[in-house]
Amino acid sequence: MFWTVISASDIHRDATIDASVRFPHLTGVVIHQDAILAEGCLIMQQVTLGQTSGPGAPRLDRNVYIGAGAKVLGGVHIAKNAKIGANAVVLSDVPENATAVGIPARTL
């Protein structure tokens, strides 16, 4: 609760987050209880990893970068080394080594 108040973030204690995941600017981060974050991920400020009205929560493989303000929603899989651009809204899977940008996000 202390860190929730200090950082204005809501990271559920049941979320699976590897110890090597980095949050350089923790302000405003929201992570769903069923989200899975693998080793080496970098999560910027104002990011939401949440659920839609359907089942499932985001799953991030190794070394995923999530840019500031991005929203990753639903049971999507972000494959290793993928990058999500700032303010993108990701509603579908992102393949390995791809970059997703826009609203809704498209891979480049």
C-alpha cells in the first residue's frame, strides 16, 4: 500500500513479475493480477497491462519494451524482444522482434 500511494501505481501482488523487470519511472503503472512479465522487460511510466471484457491478461516474454503511456489489454502475447511504442493500444499478439505502434497498434 505504501508504494501504491507514493508511486500512484497499482501493481497487483499476484501478478507474475520476474525480479529483473525494470520500472525506471514507476508513476501510474497498472498491472493486472493475471499478467505475466518475463525477465529483462522494461516498463515505462503510465503503462497499463490489463484485461478487457474477455478472459485473459497480457503475457510478456523476455526483453520486451513497453513505451510510456502504452496500454496492453486482454489475453495478448508479446513475444521476446518486441517493442511497444509510446501511447500504443495493443489488442492482439505481437510477434518476436516486432515493433507495435498506433491506436489500435499495428506491427512494423
